[in-house]
Amino acid sequence: MTAWLGRLQRIADIVAALLMGTMFASFIVQVAARYVFNAPVSWADELSVIMGIWAILWATSFCTRDADNIRFDIIYTAVRPVTRRAFDIITSLALIVIFTVSLPAVWNYVTFMKIEATAAMHIRYDIVFSIYIIFVLAMIVRHAVIFWNALRGRESESRPAVPLETE
């Protein structure tokens, strides 16, 4: 199972790298077309923005570890393990509820946007925004795992337990 998950992680990382590479290449094309050839191309700007959206949401969904997310670590690491677990339970449950409640509206909006397309490349907006549905589902699963581990009394593998200093 671990080898299988490792391969999936590697594929997710490769997809993120390809998205970032495409964004960078289209940015370079845009700069060269505008400032070197004095003939700006609108598709390069559009592709760069779309790849940026996809790269950020894809990487957040599948490539970042729990420890890579921004937290109030000063508070989190200063409290006892039982309080850290309570923080994990409360925040994960809140995020699961928020993302789950928002999912039908997100679905409706993304599927509705099939009627519009981008200006230069004519890509339907439902395709452009579909990554957000993937992101929401990934966040629900991720925080369900964090919630379950906290309920079972397990420290998150990516959040090191820092012992409290005693005087």
C-alpha cells in the first residue's frame, strides 16, 4: 500500500511540475512576444493564469504535506498534546463542515460555467474551474484523516510534538 501511495504522490508531483513549467513557459513567451517582438499574444497570458490556478490548487490538494500548511505554530506547539488534539478535532471538523456544505453550490457554479469560455483560447470555464471541485474533495478527505487521527489520540505525522519547557 505504501509503495502504491508513493507512486501516486510521485505522479501528483510530476503533474504539479508540468503545470508550473507550462505556466513559466507561457510567461516567457508572453514577455518575449511583448518586449522583444513588440507583438503581444493574449493566449500566453491566459494560459499562464489558468496554469497558475491549476498548479496552486493541484499542489495544495495532492503535493503539500500537512506540516506545509500555515498555522499558528507558536500557540499549537506551546500547548499540551491533548490540547493539540482538541485543536485538530475542532478545526478539522469545522473545515469538513464548511467544505461539505459548500460543495453543492460549488458544483452548481462550475457546471453552470460551461456556457462561458475564455477569451483567447476558448476553453470552457467549467474545465478551468473544475480543479476547485477536486480541491474541495481533497480537503474534505485530508481533514477527515486529521480528524480521525486526532480522535484516536494519534499525533499527526507531520506535526512534531514539542515538549513543554519546564523550569
